[in-house]
Amino acid sequence: MNRIFFIILLTVTGITAKAQIHEFGVFAGGSNYIGDIGPTDYIAPDKLSLGLLYKWNRSPRHSWRASYTYGKITANDANSDIPSRKQRGYEFENTIKELSLGLEFNFFDFNLHEPDLKITPYVYSGLSYFWYDEKYINNGTVHTQDSKGGLAIPMTVGLKTNVIENFIIGFEVGARYTFTDNLDGSNPSDAVYEQFRFGNLESNDWYVFTGFTLTYTFGNKPCYCPN
């Protein structure tokens, strides 16, 4: 985890503040998963997730964004509306540690050096790399193997405002499409555990971070014009 914070710190300090404005802050909210165990709700945060957030505003409409988010995901077949899952009775828990880089786009101009109140919806996407525990389930018992990394595509929508001077408050929902089907232990990658695979093996898992962001703005007044 210390290496992740070091990478984000280098990203922030390695960019000069000349003719740009920066944001640094926190994310706090909840997380949930969508896959082969438990309910199939898309937005149902039930575990705490926390993160750090940095933005480099290149114009009133777009920003480069980097973040590190930590959260847990869990699910229980007993809470599902699908009879076959209820009868099966599986449950699991996993931990997600995510580093994400990408572009945030504002639907309305969001010039932070104008004193008036501003509010805008926004979207964010890019590429995420996350760490999780590889698992498999045998007779209802979850077995944890080594930690593993994988790629995900973040798809985030949100709403933000500068209601407090020098601070930006936002609320967002960010779904991540992963390139693995084993956040829940349903599809272990090792062929040795092939007999323990279950569920839809052609559909990858998702995880979702939902919550609030609070960032502090700093840097010189930008010139939003072509070089």
C-alpha cells in the first residue's frame, strides 16, 4: 500500500502548478459486487470503501484524474431473489485495492477561478489496475489462494459543486468491468481447481464504488487557451 501512495505522491509533485490548477482529496463511501453469488443489484453499497483522489484540470470541461481506492466486497446467496442461489447457500468476502488513471469530463463549464456557485454532472473513464485474493469454494467453504492483480475499465457518473470556497464536493457512482470471473471464487484460474467452478463462466465480475468526494483546489490561475 505504501508503494501506491508513493506513486500518487510522485504524480502530484512531478507536475508543475504553472498555468494550471490542481485538486487533491478523499473519497468515502461504499462498495458492492455483481457476479455469481448473492443478489444481482447493480448499486447496493454495503461495505466501506475509502480512497485518495488527484485531478489536474486542463480546462473547465476536462481533467486528468488519478486515484487509489480500497474497499471490501461481499455477497451471500441467502440475500438473493434467485431460488437456485438461495438453495445453494454460498457466501464470500474479498478485498479490492485499486489504482485508476483516466479522464474526467464535465458537462458544463467548471472554471474554479470564477467566484460564483457552480454545479455540473460529470463522467469518468480510463483504466484501473486492482489487487484481489484468488479464491475457490469447496462444499460451501471458501479457500483463499495468492493475491492477484487484474485490469478493469471504470465507468463513473457523478455530480459536483464548489459550494465551499477552495473545496469541491461531489457524489459519484463508479462501476468497474473486470477482466476476471473470480472475485467470488466461482471460476479459479488454476486448472487444478476446475472441478469447483460454477455459475456463468462466460460473464466476468463487476465491482462498484459509490460515495462522496471532497477535494481541495490549489495552483496558479490557469490560462484555458491553446499554446
